[in-house]
Amino acid sequence: MADEREILTWQDFGDGSRELATTIFHSGFVPDVVVAIARGGLLLAGALAYALDVKSCGALNAEFYTGVDTRLDEPVVLAPYLDEVSLKGKRVLLVDDVSDSGRTLKMVVGIIELAGAEVKTACIYSKSHSVLEPDYTWKHTDSWINFPWSWEGPVTGAAFK
């Protein structure tokens, strides 16, 4: 069904991020740095960094989706930029909320690899049509996902006048 939604609650997010951290831990990958793809990956990256006891964190700002099923032609990197030089020789856990098309994740993996880092990817969700399957995924879905931090939209606008 075209309008079917995957609903992620805050409780699901907490449980899923802990399960994802456990999977990463048991895989033997020990990241030196956790990097979020902002904005969607920020909360999961923070949860995973705490659960894996990684204090070094960063973010790369990227934009691809501009709304429900609407996107730019290609993902783009936005300022402020990631300090790529500091990643050389590090093990990086790259985190986003979902690998939908996978194009943003693939682009950022390339940026981090060019910086000379080993990179593994983690997403709370992945979709079957993604061009890049994350190394670690909590759940698979092909539905549009309502994330608890974004589904209501900004607090600005007509609802608050």
C-alpha cells in the first residue's frame, strides 16, 4: 500500500539502538570515531556512541530528501564540514537513520574512505532498493518511516500562531 507507514516510537528507538550497539559490539568492530550523517543520524549516532563507549564523535551535514518521497537529483554536503583530516587511520562508524536509496550513505562512505579511514555503516532502518546495504541494520522496511523526532514537523508555522 502506497501510504503505509512504519512507525518508530521513542521506546522502539531506545530498544533498537541498544540492539544495534550489541550487534556492532559482537561483530568485533571497535570504532575510534562515530560520525553522524546530519540530521537524521544524529540521535542514533549519539545513542551508539554512548552504548559503545566512544567519546570521539562528529557529523557530516548532507541533504537529499526535501520531503516525503521528494529529493534532490543528487545528495549534497552542507556546511559546516567534517574535519576529514582527523579521520586518517581511524576506524569510523558512520551512522544514519535510514539507508533509503543508499545514495547519501554511499557518498559519505566515499568521503571518509578518501580521508584514509576504515568505515563501517549503521542505520536503524534499511530498504530493499538501497544501493548500499549498511554493515549494521536494526530493521528492514520498504514503507515510509515516521521517526519520533521528525514526523510532527517543526514547531513553527500555523499550528503555533
